[in-house]
Amino acid sequence: MYIREYQNIGKLLYSKGVIIGVTYYPFIGYPMNWKEWEEYNEGFAVHPLLGEYVISDPTVIAKHIDWATGHGVNCFFLAWGSEDPSFQNRVMSNIKKFISQSISHQILIAIQYEGIPGKLINVKEREGQFILEDSSQWAEVINDFIFLHESGIYDLPNYLKIDNKPVIYLGAASELEGKVGEFVNELNSIRPLFLVGDHAHPWTATSAYTIDNSGGWIEECDKTGECDLIEYAKCFDGWTVWAAGWYAPIKEPLNMNYPKFLNEGYRVWRKLADKYGKMFVPSVIPGFMNVREIQEGIPHLPRDPEMFKEELKIAITMANTLKGKKLIKIDSWNDFGEGHCIEPTKEEKLNFLKMLRGVLLEKH
């Protein structure tokens, strides 16, 4: 039996209607091999304090939950969905092992569905967007959602619900055009869901602090009454952005200007979310340091606890309350490949978690 090291601060926050969610990858160690993953990224910027663990190890699961909830996190968004059926099935087996642990009830869970791009069939692409034309194109996605419904995962006492609807974050939702409304309606016909899409990119909302003064067009677009991005976003219940909108061309010094950029962009998206009755879910990251991309000359966002602190304060201010709940999303818990993890590391120990706990207790 696992004995907790930390008080469950996440539970306390949830009792106040505050949800601190974090993306959690349940495939590390198995079926994703640590060595191959690190080689692909040409090294990691930081390394796990627990060493090269297997994600389904009961001790690892317990430690992750203890660390997370002890510092304010109260929901793991479990990433699932792949065009490789074998990989997807093995990840689901890890999720079932996570759920089966005695300590798992101490944290909420939700699904972060990442399968859309790889599951679409015979779909046209235009400038990185997928044009949905008929239901046959998204049939495999529907099959995944039928599976989730029939698995019983939504009925677990600790599955995150808003307005009594299971919450699902749909990765790459912002890459869909065309009959998005029909697609969403079909998902909800299986079971009514609270769907969060990644449409709220701060770059679309502000040109402040960008190197080339680009961005900041979404409000003017909305005023026309014919703004496609807004119309597609309105199909979803909540609006967020993946990894706090990185990458964006931000002026140096990044650790000072990036939070200011988020503040300006999130302010606009919060206003639009309030206008259309949607939940605005700000995303925060501790940094973004993919070693391979750094070597290729792609800009990176240094890992900085003080910058993370400012992002958190902004997110707490900008997140709105809907159906008695406020949701903030951290990307991520354990993505060491792209270097935006808050899981304790050998290099930084619990620095980011301690910063998170301090801000949350101060604000709530």
C-alpha cells in the first residue's frame, strides 16, 4: 500500500471549483522505448527524477499522483488515440492499469484524444487543414468514441465531468474545416460530451510582442460575422490551445515577453468565450526545449520557473467559470521529448511543482 508524502492540495482546489489539468502520456517506457525516444530527439533537455521508468509500474503511478495532487494538479488528461491499432491498444492497457491502482481515485482523469489526423479517411487537405465533407471520412474516429463509451471509463467516479458531461480534449480540432458541426454532433450522439477544442491560439488574438508584428486579427474577423475560425470553434464547449501556443515569433527576452504575449492573447479569447458562452481554458508550459529542433535552428522557449509562475497567474485570471467550474491546462506532465514537462527532473528536482503549489495556494 502506497503511503502519501504530500497533502492532496488538488482535492482542496476541486472543492472550490478549480480544475488544474495536465497532459499525461501513458505510453512512456512501454510501448514507447526510452532509448529510441531519446535518440529520435537527439537527447533530452531534462531527465526524469525517477529514471527510465515504465509508465504502468504501480509505484510510478502512485508517485506521479502523489506529486501531482500534492502540488495542486487534480486531473490527468490521459493521451490516447493513434493510427497504429497495436500501439493504441497497448496504451489503453496502460490506462486500465492506471485506473486499477488503489490510489488512482485520488485524482480526476479525462481523455485527451490525439487520433483525429491519423484516423481521417480520403479527406482533402488545404494549407494544413482537413476538409470534412461526409461522415465516411471520420468513421474511424466515431469507432474510437464508441469504444470509449462502451469501455465504461466515462462512468468512473473520478472521470472529469462538466455539466454532468464527460470532458474530452480533442487534439488537432482546430485543423478541421467543412462539416465540423456534423462531426461534433455525431460524437455527441454516442453520448453527450463536453468537448474542448484547441482553437484559442494567442497569436490570432494579439500582435503585441511578436517580432514581425504578425497576429492579432481574430476580433476583427469576429466582427464581420463571417469568421470561419470562430464558427468552427463554436461547435465545441471549451476553447484552449496546445502548449500555450508555442511556437510564436516572440521578441527577446522570451522569458519576459512570452507571458505578456499570452496575457494579451488570452484576454481576447476570454472575451470571445464569454460572448459565446464557452469555457476558456488557458494553457501554460514550463518551457519548450526539443533538442533536435534546437539543433535544426528552430527557436525554443527556455525552461524557467519564474516565467511559469507568471503564466500561471495569467491563466488563473483569464480562465472563466462555467457550470461552476474553472479549468486550467498544463502541457505537460511527462513529455521529455519536447521538454515541456513539469514532472520532477534530475536537473531541476521539484522546482516547477513547488512554483505551481505556491501560486495556487496564494490565489485560492
